[in-house]
Amino acid sequence: MAEKTDLLATGEPLSLDEDSFLAHEEWARQRGCRAVAGVDEAGRGPLAGPVVAAAVLFPCGLRLPGLKESKQLSPARREHFFRLIRCQAVAVGVGLIFPAEIDRINILQASLQAMAKAVATMKQAPDFLLVDGTFPVPLPLPQMPLTKGDCRCHAIAAASIIAKVIRDRIMVAYDRRYPGYGFAAHKGYPSAAHRAAIASLGISPIHRRTFRGVREFAEER
């Protein structure tokens, strides 16, 4: 296990086929890792709602044709791939951090904690993580952070879809609980309509009180 933990500390240069969506998974497997999971989150930028992370472990070599990172897909295509990923993956994990905790620890730490929760809920534990972004997940597992990983790595793209679909569903449910804010439409992101609703209605229990665009109204209460 020590050899795997030090996998990225060997100084060995990566030789990857950047045209291959599976290149990073294959790189890890060639070095002895058998359960390589992709990890991503959705919801760092919104003013309201949770940050949701997902982790996806596919069978070795599996690629879903047409799969892209969530922002490049229509809602209907995301739902299609959501179902397909759930059927084809060996394991899928999901982690959520809600607004009160986001306000307490900050959005970066909340995102990393959500990712750690997602990995912890997988029915099969991975032995290597491919993580979207520049920071590692706070878990004692070998891992590779990838800038724009959701555009470069099949497993991370799949995780981005799972996280996005689940978060969108949560925000649609919140729209029914807290009418008037338009959560079903903007999903908590700082659109003009959302900012106008905050100015008119004040903040809701699911708003992130430390975020600019919310904290000004929280301070008035």
C-alpha cells in the first residue's frame, strides 16, 4: 500500500494520450490500481442550497459514448446519462454539505468534505481517485487532482453529471418549499432574478449567509 500511496511522488513524468477520455484511468491501472474512481462536485458558486459531490467507479475500460461533463449537456441528456451511469457503474457515492456548514467552514472546505463523503458512501471502496480541481480530497488514498478534469476524464465527467442532476433535483424541491425565489429555474446561482427575489423577500433558510449578495441582507436582520 505504501507504494500506491507514493504513486504520484515518484517524479515519473506522465505520458498520457490527452485525446483519450480514459487515459488517466489507464495510467493509474498500469501502476497497480484496480478501482479508479472519478470525483467531482456541483454547487460551489450558488448563493443558496447545498454543495453536492459524487464519486463514480466504472468497470475497467468502460466508456459511455457521448458522455461529456455536465455543463456541456442539456438537462434531458444529463438525465439520460444519470440513469446510464447508475446502471453501468460498479459503485456511485454521493455527499452533501448544507448551507450552515458551508458558512462555517467556507465553500472550498465544504466542497472537499462533500467529495470525501461521496467516496465514503461507495459500496466498493476505490484505491485511486481522479479529482476535479487542484486540491486533493481529505482522505488517505492515492489521488490525482486534474484541472478541468470533468472535460478530460471519463470518470470525473460521470461524477459531474451525478452531482449536477442530484443538486438540480434538490433545488426544484426547495422551490416548492420556498416559493418566490425561482430556485427551480436558476438552481440558486446569482442570476438577476435571484438577486431581485432576495432584495424583495429577504433571505431564506437555505441561503449561504456568508456569500456576497446574501450577507448584506443577513446583516440587516
